[in-house]
Amino acid sequence: DVKVTQSSRYLVKRTGEKVFLECVQDMDHENMFWYRQDPGLGLRLIYFSYDVKMKEKGDIPEGYSVSREKKERFSLILESASTNQTSMYLCASRTSGSLNEQFFGPGTRLTVL
Amino acid sequence: QKEVEQNSGPLSVPEGAIASLNCTYSDRGSQSFFWYRQYSGKSPELIMFIYSNGDKEDGRFTAQLNKASQYVSLLIRDSQPSDSATYLCAVKKPGSARQLTFGSGTQLTVLP
């Protein structure tokens, strides 16, 4: 079974703090993704990575950065957290190929006070 | 115009009925289409994908694609209370081997 794990299920941070969200997958997938999910807005892609040290911006990259030093690990970084970054963050991974399934982690509910 | 649009619902159907979930997309060059199911408090999981015009059946689920109308749908036959979830339509971005664009989802409730 493909397994995508995220470092925390719930996280509470203060405005201005630097926040790290970690994602690990165990299936040697090339591609990894970070989304945020908000009511009425659905899943929106923040960043994705298609190889170690490679990254591309998604639809809403502002205020975020990412790091992929190892193939199995993809980190999302909020340099200075703001209240509008309160959201559910979902990590996903998939292997290459048009029709390959994208597997999601359990999500991290981040609250920024 | 949103790239992928779905009615947010909620959509309620009685147990045993057919549930019909609809999705439209704006980019005519889109090639691959996916339906994900997301239970409350859980992460999305893939139900079906489709890339050819017409119908694709898998058990109680049928995906329908009409590229001319830029429309993809999911039919759930003999709906069960366990089908109650949010259904997300996703479209592979033209020119991208990796990126999916998701709709905002339709919440389905199947009433016993």
C-alpha cells in the first residue's frame, strides 16, 4: 500500500512564526504536491516537485516555499505565518504518467492565531 | 470562469437511487479527468478516471465524458449511505504531465 504521511494532524501557530510542514512517501514516487483546501474553494495547488531539488509553483505559491532534499520527503515552509494561511494542508504523491493515481496524505489542519 | 466547476450541493438522494454529479471544465485541450471521493475529515481517494468520450463503468460507478460540451459526470447507481461524501472532479492541466486542477467538490448525502 502506498503511504503518504504528514508530520502533524493539527498545528497551532502564531502570526509571524516560521512553520514547517513535512510530508513523506514510501513508494519512490517522482512527483510530490502540496495543496491547501478551504471550504468553497476546493483543493488549490501551492507547489509541486518532480524530482529532488526541483520545484514548480502551483496556483497559489505566494507566502510559501518548499524544499525537497530527498526523494521521499517534501516540505512546505511558511516563512512568516499569517491568519489567512489558516487552512487544511494536504500533501500528495504520484509516479509519472498521465493516468497514474495521486495519493494523498491525511492532512494537517493549521491554525494561525 | 473557474477552470473546473462543480455544483457545491448539498445533493441529497434516497438510498437505492441514482446520484448524478456533474463537472464542467474550461480548457478544451484537457485530456484526462478524475473523480475523487472525500469523506468528512479524511483525505481524497481516487474512484475513477476517464480520458475517452463516452461512458466508463466500474461497479456501481459510471463516469461519462463529453469533450465537445466540456462536461464530465459521475453516476452512482443504487446509492448507499456509505456513499455520502464530497466528490471532487479533477482535470489534468493541458501541457502538464503532473498537475491536476480540482473543482470545489459536490457534497452528496444518501438518505436511508
